[in-house]
Amino acid sequence: MAKPLALDFDPIARADELWTRRWGAVPAMAAITSIMRAHQILLSRVDAVLKPYGLTFARYEALVLLTFSRTGELSLSKIGERLMVHPTSVTNTVDRLERAGLVARRPNPLDGRGVLATITDRGREVVEGATGELMAMDFGLEEFDGGQCREVFDLLRPLRVAAGDFAELPGEGSAPGEGPAPDGA
């Protein structure tokens, strides 16, 4: 697929100028438009790596989460909680991973109605291969160094706290790669 020709101007900066003329300066409009465009770019880059593995980013995240657990399995409710997605989305994701032979389901012995998703050996192979490729291309963020990636993380953290993703504790706020190791569950 041919790469589209680049414009000779920044359309988001132009929209910001036009917005300012019509309604006044609203830096949040240019910021949200930039974030949404960045999301499109990054998703496209990551999807290009994951597609040969038969994965979407959501399925990849679920597999990675399972590798972080001590036993290689988690309840579907725990997966939804950790990935911050609706139970229906978790069910759909696990269904597809199961059909691909990357996870198996079993009844949760601690919850008569619950189900555990367990990563298979094939799932581990796939997640290792995909992770190696994603790391090699810096998860699509190759234009940024480690310090800049930490800045992006820090800039977006208050938005996530305000949305209720997690309760920030006093003194908390370590950037990616600087916090404690995952607890495994």
C-alpha cells in the first residue's frame, strides 16, 4: 500500500488557527486532535506488527497480562479490571484467543460461576514473538527517546486518575519502567 503524499502544511495547526479566528483560542482542541491522530498512527503501526500473529492490540494486551500472572491464568473479571474494559469485551477477546489456541478456559475453583483464562504454550510463543517485534520498533514511538516517553506518560497520568482508572496514592507516580514489579495476579 502506497504511503499518502504528505501535505505541505500541518492540518491540525491550520484547524487551530481557523478555530481561534472563529471561536477564540482553545488549546485543548489542538491537543485532543493531535492525540486522536497520534492514536491512529500508533494503532496502525502496532497493528502492522501484530496482524501476522493473528492478534489485535486488545488480544495482545490480554496475552501479556496472562504472562504477568504467577500461574499464567486469571479470571475473566480480573482481566477486565486490569485492562479496564467491559466484561463483554473480555469475553469476546478470550473467545478469539481460545479459537486461535492461544488460551484455554477452565472453571474457577474459587468461584463456581467464574471462568479462568489460561495462556497456552502456543500463546506464550506468540506473545514472545510479537513482544520482540514491538520492542524492536519501540511500540511505534521510535521518534521519541525514553525521557520523552516518560514525559508523555506523566502528562497523561492526571487524565487517567481523573477518569477513575486508579486512585493515586501520595508519593505515587513512578514512570513506566521505574515502578515496582507486577504482583503477578
